[in-house]
Amino acid sequence: MAIRRTGSKLIIDAIAYVEAVHIDLTVENTAPAPGVLGRVVSAILADPALSEYIQTWAEESRLPAESPSSLSRPPMDATYARVRELLRRAGDERR
């Protein structure tokens, strides 16, 4: 049984997930606009199902070098679509 992450590790994993979706959405290798990332990460942290999914994704996709940049791309599934929509509603669009 895996131990669930809380606090800063969950925040780091949520940021990595949101940034990966942002890159796919905008086709730019950049971070979301100021304020957008924080709003989406806050929405993830407030939703136990999203938090659990992202924790599991991070645990299963982490490459040997234990850093957020070593995570594989998220699968394009219902959670991905939900986070993509959160980004769009927060003002993150292709420039």
C-alpha cells in the first residue's frame, strides 16, 4: 500500500501536472500566466478525487530522478480534460 502524499509534495505534483497540461493546451514550453497556475492548483487541492488521481499519477509515472521534471506526460483521460477545462476557465489559452 502506497503512502499518500500531503502538503508540499502534493502541491509540487499538482504544479507539474498542470504545467504538462498547459504545454499541451498552448503548444508552448512555458508556465501558465501569473495567477492561472495558482487557481488551478487550488482547485485540485480542494478536490479529493483530483488530488488522489494526481498523487497516483505522480507515484506511477515518476522516473528515477525524483524531481517534478522527471514525471512522464499525463494520460489524456477524463481528469486531463477536467484540468484542461480548469485552465481554460482560469484564462489559459493558446497565444
